[in-house]
Amino acid sequence: MRQIARLFAIALVFAAATPAVAADTVYPRGIRVGVTPMPGLTESQAFLGFESAGHGVKVLLAELPGPAFGEVEAAFKAVPEGAMGKVKPESIETAAGKAYYTAEDAVVGTDKVRRYSLIVPGSKMFSGYIAVQVADSEAQTYSDEAVKKMLTSVSVRQQVPIEEQIAQMPFSIRETAGFKTVRTLAPGAALLFADGNEETGVEGAPFMVLGLIGSVPDQTDARARFAQQAAATIPGLREARITTSEPMRIDGSAGFETRIEAVSGKDNTPVTPVTVVQWLRFGSASVAMRVIGSSPRDQWSEAFPRFRKVRDGLKGR
């Protein structure tokens, strides 16, 4: 049961937030899990969820891998009643279907808090997760009953509108080049464009990842080395070999293009020869816009112009 305990003890490390009062089901920006917040809670701009004005109540919403709910359910059923110690999970019905819920007392520093968690199925590809922390000073206002009522309002959506996902990015995106799937990889930080999807997989067809990269050097020579080092960190590639890496201008700004030949595929699975391009567009504050495009080698000639369309349609906000 240690794995279950870790799952339900996902850390709540939050910062200050800006209010945006919600009435009905609210889906925090860019994710597929939402709730009807308790009165007095406002949507956070620092994390995906809600909190009270004094930050004594914090509600985190997240997506877990699809199998997570089934693994939790199987573990709960396999453990005899009363064998889980102080944490006593229970099955509850929610707006999104059957879920598992826990509540326990804890201490953060010297402060007593009440912690709650809930996991609910979303689809084969994701499970919904909510973690709540209520300071002892807020317990009278935000009771067990009030928190549980909020948790039973959990709802999931299968898709996040493309416009909503794009709006969270630190740059505007004017061209999607016909990619069928748009998915947030990290809210406000990384976005995926793909011809494949979560069920079929994205690596067997052209896809792109758009985001930012920090700690960028100012000197041109150092940027060349930085671009190659960044390209070497692109996940999912084996037998990777840089074929070209050279400076260029991108929309009037200094940039760098690096191309890689590699194979894509995990160990003991069929591999696909791929060609990958990484563009870095340098800006201010030691941050660069990073665009990665990957395509099976036999589709590269059709994919590359689409990659460039997306790249050329990016504008800083």
C-alpha cells in the first residue's frame, strides 16, 4: 500500500494567486478535470486549482495516467477492511462516476491541516485527481461535508478546446498547419501538435512540440553549443546523430536550426527512422522559443513545410 499512500500524498506546494470567482463547474486552464468550487474559493494563477483569500484552503486538480484509477481500485479491493491504518478510503459517486476518496489529518511545519484526495476515471488515457488541503484555522468554514460535496461535483471532459490551450501559451500561435491533435503537455509551458493521438500514439506520424527554454547564453558561439546540447535532450530518440546545426534568422530574430537523424521507439518495440528539426528563436531575459518537429523519414518532405508554417506563425505576446 506504500504506492497508494504516495499517490494520495502528492505534495501541495502552492504560491499566491489572483482571484477569478466561479459559479458552476470550472475547468482550470488547459486540463480536463473540473469541479464546482466551494464558496469563497477563487481560481489560482499560480497552479491548476483554487484557493481561499488567505491561502488556508488549497485545491489542486491534475491528470494522472489512464491506468491510475484502475490500479487504485484494484489495490483498495485487495486490502482487507481496516488494514489501511489512519487513511480510510471510501468509494463515492460523483458527477463523473464512481471515485475513491480519502480524508486525513496532517501537520505542515507547525500547523495542523486536514487533507483530502479523490481519484476518478477520465478515459483510457487519463484519470482525474483532486487534492485538497484545509488549514485548521479554516476548518469551521470548510468542513468535511463541504469538501466532500465539492469533490462529488468533479467532472471530466474528453477534450480541451484548442483556443483555450493556445491562450495559455506565452506566445500566440497563428498557424496549426492541419495537425489533428492539439494537447497541452505542461500548462502554459509546452504544447503538442500531432497527426496521431493518445490512443494510436504520436510518434508514428509527424508531430511538433512548442515551448520555451531558459538559461540561454548571450554569445553567438555559446548559443551554437547550447543548441546542440538542447537537441541532445529531446526525449524518445535512439541512435541520434546531428546532421546540421547552424544559425539563422527567424522572423527577424537570431535563431538556430539543428537537424537530427534518429530512430524513435522504446526498447523491445518496433522502431521508426525519424528526422527531427529543432528551432531556437532567441529573445530577451535568457529565454528562447523552442520548436521541435519530428517526422518518420519517409514523410519528411511533406512534414517539413508544415513545421515551418507553424514556426513562422509564432509571435511573442
